[in-house]
Amino acid sequence: MNLLMLIKIYLTVTLLTVVLFVLTAFSGVFQDMMESERQPPLHNLVSALSIDWLKAALSNELPGASVRNQHFSWERTVRFLFEWSTHLNPFEPKSLLAAGVPGMERQQAVLLHGSVAESTTDAPFDPTPSQKAIEPQQPKPDNGQVPNGKKKVLIYHSHNRESWIPELKHRNITKPDLAFDAQVNITLLGARLASLLEQKGVGAHSMKTDYPSSISTFKYTKSYSYSLQTVQEAIARNGDYDFYFDLHRDAQPRHKTTHVHNGQSYAQVYFIVGGKNPNWRKNYEFAKAIHAQLEARMPGLSKSIYAKRSHGNGEYNQSVSPNSALIEIGGPYNTLAESYRTVALLAEVIAELYFDAKEVGGEQ
């Protein structure tokens, strides 16, 4: 009788523990979903599906609506719905703990606009670099001062050391998690973009602050806090800017970050919208305007617009202005020349949007 009683107590405690664990996990998910204003759940669901997926699903109901290269799969559909509703990956057990354990979560990006992403394998990927890659180095001097004359565009870099493997041959770098450098990095794209905008009559300021060297207690996970301070200091000196751009490069392999047009290769573009910003829809519209203009000039150059909202930073300093965007240009296997070609088109689009807004809103 005593043994039977112990077994009952053990089973009861086990069941209650499992129930408590499940309820805690789901409460965390729902709490996270309510932290910021969002579109209705059905709209978020549809936004996260690719055009090809929707066409394929439609063709299953309408015999006349045939679709080439059918991609519809009930297995993938059920998996997607499960991951979308629970933030859990059934093929990655650690995702069960990731929401509650800092550092375990790989930020998930949800497709908002675009048709290239049939699955999460096309989503932008932002891993933590090797510690060796962010050790203090001697960067180029940057006094951080705004040049004479009021500027309209601020360009900065939360991950300022992001670089490219082909440009780091002198350091024998072959792995993406080591493709970071204090000299040859993403700030070169910011400087080129600012220079091209200046040539087009749009005052631009490019920040080149090297956070790993300038902050003694530097932590990569606090990158957006550091860059927010940079933005706030720039605003204090210059006043509000009209456009804000945080330039990055992605971490995907070359075939996912390269576009070929007329025999020339370009670094493709991703846009990231911070869903934890209460006014994220305005940032989304801003990113969508740039995306549309790039697509009009060169279809396929701009891949899509993604939202990151559930874990990690979630805002990306975009609450500073509705005209703020995080832009990923290429990946670690692209070259500086490919990235510069993309920046040239990006400068054309930004300048056009700036002058269009000026005509509508008057002198800025």
C-alpha cells in the first residue's frame, strides 16, 4: 500500500510539473506576442507565407489553377504552423528552452514582404562572431563629429566590424565567424553611400565608431545599445535627420546573397523591421518603399523584408524615426566591389525618395 501511494504521488507530481512547464512556456510566448502592437494574427500568418506557397495551396482547391514546380506539402505546412504558433522547432529540442535562456535563441526572422522565401533557410542570419573576431584592434581614427552643414541622412553600423572573406586574404580568414575586421569592414559601405548621396545633393553623415576598441567592457550582445547612443549623440549635434540607416552584411552563403545582372554580380539586400517598436508599421512602409524602388531598377536585387520581433533586440533603434531602416547588404562571401555596386543603386533610390518627400512636404 505504501509503495502504491508513493507511485501515485510520483505520477501526480510528474504530471503537475509537466503541465506547469508547458503553461510557463506558452505564457512566455503569449506575453512576448503582446509586448508590442501588431497586426491581427491572421495577417501575420499570411504575411509569413511565400507567394509560391499560397499559389500551390490554391491549386489544390481549384483544378484549373495549376502551378509549376508544386511546393505545397502538408508535412511542411503542419511544421510551419507549429513553429509559427509556438516559436518551437520540433527538429531542434533546445528551442524549448531558448525563449527563457539568454544566448540560446537564434533570432527568427518572419517574412513580411517579398516572394523569395519558401522556408526559413532564406531568412537573414545574424550569428554571434568568434571572440577572436571582436578583440580590440587599431581602427582608423574617427572623431565622430558631424561635418559642417546640416545633414539629412545618418548612416551608422551596430556591427561595425562585419567584413568579407575575399577581402581578408591577407589575414588568411576562411570562416564566416572570423570575417570581422577593424579596418576593412561595413563602414566602407557607409562611407561610400554618404559620398554618393552628397554628390546627389543630399547631405549625409557616416559614423565609423569601432565599438570593440572604444568600449572597454564591450559585449557583442549590447551592440544596439552602443549604436543607439551613437545615434542620440549625432542628433544632439546635428538635430533630427530625415533618414536613418543601420548598414550590415548578412551571414548567409554566397549563392543566397548574390545577384547577377548583365554579367555583373551584386550583393543582394535584405531589410529588417524591428517588431518590438510600437510604430513598426511605419518603418515597414519605409523599407517597402526602398525595396520597391530597388526592384524597379533591378528585379531580384532586393530579396525581401523580414521582421524580427519575438526575441533578442527586437527594435533595432527604429523607434528613433519612422524613416529608419536596417539594411543587410550581401554576406561574408561577397566582395567589396559587389557591395559597392549595390550601394550605388541604393544611393539613387534614397536620393529619389528624399527629393520626392521634399516636394510633397516642402523644404526640410
